[in-house]
Amino acid sequence: MSVKAFELVPAVERDLLMGDKARINIECIECCGKHLYVGTNDCFIHHFLLAEVASSKGKPGYLAQKLLHKYLGLKKPVAELRAASALERLIVLCEGIVFLVDMVTLETVPSAGGGGAKIRGVASFCVNENPVNADPFCVEMGVLSSKRRTVQIYMVYEDRVQLVKELTTPEQPCAVSLDGYFLCLALTTQYMILNYNTGASQDLFPYNSEERTPIVKRIGREEFLLAAPGGLGMFANAEGVSQRAPVRWSESVIGAAVCFPYVVALDESFITIHSMLDQQLKQTLSFRDGHILQNFEGKVILASTKAVYVLVPLPLERQIQDLLANHRVEEALILTEGAQRNIPKDKFQNLHKRILQQAGFIQFGQLQFLEAKEHFRKGQLDVRELISLCPLLLPASSSFTRCHPPLHEFADLNHLAQGDQEKVLRCKKFLISYLGEVRSTEVVNGCREDVDTALLKLYAEQDHDSLLDLLASDNACVLADSVPWLEKYHKYFALGLLYHYNGQDSAALQLWIRVADGELQDPTRSDLFEYIVDFLCTSSNVDLVWKYADWALRKDPIIGVHIFTKRHTSKDQPELNPDDVITYLGKHNQALLLYLENLVLEKRVQKEKFHTHLAVLYLERVFSLMSQSPKDEEQLTKARERLQALLRESDLYRVQFLLAKMENCEELLLERATLHGKLEEHDKALHILVHQLRDFPSAEAFCIWASSSRDSAYRQQLFHLLLGVYLDGSPPGQLGDSGALEMAAVDLLNQHGEVFDAVRVLRMLPEGWSLQLLRPFLGRAIRASMHACRTSRIALGLAHSENLQLLHDRLKECKRPVFVSEKKGCHLCHNTFSEPSVVCLPGGVPVHTHCVAQRVRDSPTKRQLTNSSKHT
């Protein structure tokens, strides 16, 4: 489909250029900003200033003002002109010579050494628009020799040129274009790409330069446009690959340029405009006697032999809207982006956003959701435009109205999908995805309530997993709109979360309890009861905790008690008084036990009443299990172990109170022994363990436990007491195996011999005992005694040596006289002496006796100084 993209506008009329000189023809042109330079066949350069104006009908036009013309002093036509604006120079080719001309005065520029900055024997040249040299005041240029098969690379400076590279070509080159290190050359019979840095070359395709003038145009970074056989415009990159489809133009094309996204071609009678996007002919303009077509930084300029014209692109909005109306989305966007530099920044941003939004809705209607999302994102679409396609999603409080003029033609999703419910579902899934992505971005500023409420409704309707994530995080869902929607789809747990987020915890708990009790059906969470308990555990509202804890304890006391045991004290969670909790749990025995265990065993609360209460509960549990018939031995054993562990580890419970409770219970002898141990009644405890329970390992363990936090003498005393119990035998009136007690005594000595006083043990042992039985004990005792004896001898020797050394030092000091007078001062207090009694410090320094005494008292080492009272 054709599009009117350009309009041909005259820029320099014939009269302004040549007046009445009929034989003057235009040979070349160059445009730099508003400055237009024209080279003619009479060796003149004409300088014009182009001003853009608008006609009375609003159409664009140009007004040319001639600034200067200059004769170059040669005979042949000016063949080529190129501007080097950074140098303020024109590079001119005339009579096979390249030289520099001042852009303002049009005077030829002499070189620093005189003689002009010139290159001779030149057939053609081009300027590198993607230079590899970083110097901004240097222009790179490719030059074709007219006499040799070579290409030369020059650096052009303000007043000189410098050859940097010369390469040989297989055929005589006749046209060149340069980008970076890459030369695109038209040889006699073919095109080729040549890297002048590495010397690598790539043949492209054949072409007969004698039949048609070759065209080589740089159109972008490392990309060229070439005239190929068969009337084709071929694109080629630096690697010799065509990444765009060719355009088909006239067989007689004499010039070409790219004004993205269009390829403009010139032949003898017409200007043709093709799209680079679909390679179709878009527009044809009549233009006779044309022979020059150039693109100067986006401005397409043509010239006949007598006049200069500008090919002006028509208003972008009209072209784009035509493309969008035909659903040619990508073409419209590429056209918009390609024309960015021709539109003021603010206007372009607004235009670009709207076109992106329109394109997004076109592709949304075609179910091309990925493309639509990208266009919505780039176009910063007000997401409510999208939400409004779904009736009832926006809350009743929303003030949104659709954009005018509208961005699309759809009334709602049903209109878009023409009643196809599968398409409606796909659109809603996309909407869920898109809203979920943008809700935390700046796109939703000012409409967060609308977005979050719409997202909640979609999540609930589609049974989406992210509903809970939305409500558990920071959100702006409108409660009044959300409640009936969540109830409609039986999302009661989610509704409770919404109540909680809005500070209505009581409503949330009532709703959840109805679900947990089976009154309402919502399969969202199978562990809802545990969730309610955790919720109460972390609740800052103490009244709610007391109100609903009873329900949780009646439903499951083991889990329900977590309300109290897992509660942490913080600014937001006030502490619950343990006494109040214990009173509250009085009718829930199992929960009370677990709570006391948490206080005593985990939190280590050091209060007697809690420890005693827990011990009583343990004891009552043991009594209860013992009274059952038949007894559950496994449960009874576990209960007794818990009781015994508490009795051993705690020092805070009321021992006499517990002992009285189990005084007449013969089955709890081990527990009674532990309690006697707590009362320091170790003889009674050992009597129970040895004579009543006959549990010798427990007796030994009792001695170790009872002395665990005491010194070694206390432990020795306990073990001697146990040994005495063993050696005393069974008490009168009690049958027992005295041999077993004796063997227990032997084992005790042999296993714990290091604890005993060996001399005392030998006195206690019966005379008739065999030494062989006590060999391990006696061996250890003898080694320990010998070790102690030798250690004491070493210590005694060291002390004796130190004493001798001190006596020696004292004798040395006694032999020296010490002089004391009323005029001599004390070394410590600096006062004079008033009596002859002094203390002599090492080195013969006299000091007051009271000064030394004070120094000794203040010294951390309390070192004793020798009193030399004999010195006078």
C-alpha cells in the first residue's frame, strides 16, 4: 500500500545560481547544516544559506540566500565537494586534484610549508563518517587514483594532508565509500569490501561499470547501499552479508540515498521511494534532468543541471496514523523512531508514547501479548485504560475516564474477542501478568487503589495463587469493593488477610474460625488452625488473645498452647503475665503442663512456684499412670524420667513439700533418694539406693551428681560415705547378700580410686580382704602418693634454693655501710631523716621505715622488703 511520504520543494532556483548564463551546469553539491555549496562546470563554488519557511497553505519550503561565489582558477568543472565542518574546510576535487578551501571565504588553503595542501591524480574520494582516529580536528578520507589500481587513506588537517595507507586493488576502482576500517569499492566488473587495516577483502557481486554508473553509498555503521544488476538496490555490511532484502528500482538509476525507513532513488525522469521494511514502492515523483541525489544528515537534496531541490518528508503523524489504521504497527514505530531527530524533544516524547500505546492495543487485540506489553511499558500507558476493558474491575470510587481521542476501538473484552470466551480468558491472564509487574513501579502512581483492587478481583476470579501474596504484602485494595468479590468466589482466608491489613483483626479471626470449624468452605489452607494459632501468637491485641485462646485450646491444646509459649516480647507485642496465663490455663491441664515446661525448661524462669508447680504436675501424672490397670509401662517410664530430670536439675522447687507427697510411695524410691540428696541427707539417699533399691550404679551416679558443683573434698566425703554403706552390710532385720555389697565396694574402689583417701580406705577395709581384689585401686593410690611426694620434694628444693639466694643477697647488703644524716632525704617521700632507723633499698638507698611499709601495703604483689633495722 502506497504512502505519501515526501514532497519535492525547490531550494535554489536557476536564476539565483547562474542568472542569464545558459551554459553553466551544476556538477556537485554539498550541504552542511544550513549552508549549501554548489560546484559548477565553470570551476566556481557557490555558497548559499538555506532557510526553512512555510507557505500560506502550511506546506514546507526553502528560501535560499547567496552568500558568496568563488572561482577556483582551474579550467575543468568542480567534480566533488565534501565539508569538514570541524576544520572549517571544504575538500574539493577538480582536474584530478584534491585541495582544501576555507568554508567561509572559499579561499584555497596554503599548507604550513607552502605550495598548498594537495593530492594529485585523484579519480574520486570519500570522507569517513565513522572515523577510527580519535582526533576531532582530523578528517579521514579515502582516495581513488586515476592512474593506478590503488586506494589511498589520508588524514586531512586544517592546512595539510597526510598519507597513512595505500592498498592495491585487483581492478581499477571507480567509486568508493568508507566506514571505519572498511572500504566499499566499485571496481570495473564487481563490488568488493576491503579492510584497509588488515588487508582482508570480500568480493560481493559482479557489475559492469561501462553499462551503468556504479552506486556506492554508506547508509549506516558498517552498512552500504549498492546498485546491482537487474535494477536492484542491494544492502551489504562490512562482512559482505546482506541483512536486508533488496529493493527493486529502475534499471537506469543514477543516484540513491536512504532517509530511514525509505530508500530514495533517482533516474532520468523520476524519483522513486521504496520502504526498507517491506521493499515496496511507496511513492513516485516526476523529476526530469536530475543527476545528483545526496542525503546530508537526514536532509535529502537533489539537483538537476540548473537548480537544487529538497525532498521534504510529510508530517510524521499523518504517515504513522495511516500505518496504524492498517495495523502496520512495526512500520509505524520504526518510522516514528527513525524521524526522532526531526521532531522537538517534548513533542516527540508525547507522540512516541501515544503511538506506542496505540500499537500496544492493536497487538493486544491480535493477542500478541508480549509485543503489546513491551509497547505499553515503553509508552507508559495508564494501566486503567487496560483495566477498563473488563467491566466491574475498577472500584466504584475510581474517577478514571478513558483517553480522548481514544487509543483503541474496543468497548470491552467481549467486543474485542467477539464473544470468544477462550480469547477473553487469555486477555485476562495477560492483564493479571501485566498488572502484577507494574503495580510496584512508578506507572501506577496516583492509581494504586484502582490497580490493586482490579488485580485482587482478577486473582479471585481466576483462582490465582498470587492472591495471598498480594494481600500479605503492602497493598491498596479497596475494602468495600473487595469483600463481596472475595465472598462470591469463597476466598474467605484471603478476605481475612484483607481484614487484618485494614486493622480489623477480630473480623478476620471470626471468619477464619468459621472456616476451621467447617461452617464455611475454603480449601486455601489445610493448616488454617495452625495459622490462627500463629496469628494470635504474634497479635499485639491482648484482648483478642484472651478472647480466642480458649477456642484454640479446646480444639487442640498441644498446638493451642503455642499462643503463649511462642509469644515473643517486643514493642508491638506486650508481655503476658505468666501468673495470668497459668490461671487461664487451669481448666486445660495438658496445655498448662506444656506452658510450665516452656517457662521452666526452655526460658529458664527462676521462680520457685513455677518449678514446684511443674514438679507437682509431673508427680500427679506419674501417680495417674501408676493407678491405671493395666499399667502402660512405656508411658510410666517416660513420665518418671521427666520427673527425675526436673528433680535433679532444678534447685528452686519445695523439696519437703514434694517429699511429703511421695513419702508413702514405695515405687518412687529413686525420686525420694534425689530429694534427700537435695536436703543434704546423703546417708538416707544412699540407704534407699543401696539397701532398698539395690541399685549400685545409681548410688555411684548419685555421688557424682550430688557433688557436681562442689569441691573435690566434698566429692571424696560422699564416696567415703557410700563405701561405708557398702562395708556396713545390710541393716539389722533386713535380709541381704553381703557378698554383693562387698563386690560393689571393690568395684567402687577400683573404678573411682582417684577420689578416695587411700590411708583412710585401708583403715576402713576388713582385715581378711585379699589385696589381689584391690590391686587396681592400690596401684593407682601408690602412684598418686609417690607422685605427690616427689612433687613436694621438688617444691621444697626450689623454695630452699630461693631462700639461700635471698640470704646471700642480704649478706651482700649488710657488708656495705649506709650513711644517714639530717641533711639527707628519703628517696620515697623526699623528707629528711630524724632518726637512725631506716630501711635500705637495693643499691644502698636509705628510706623511712614507714615509707617502705606504705609502699608494701600499696604494692599489688605485696613483696616483702628486708628490714635492715641493724643498719645505723
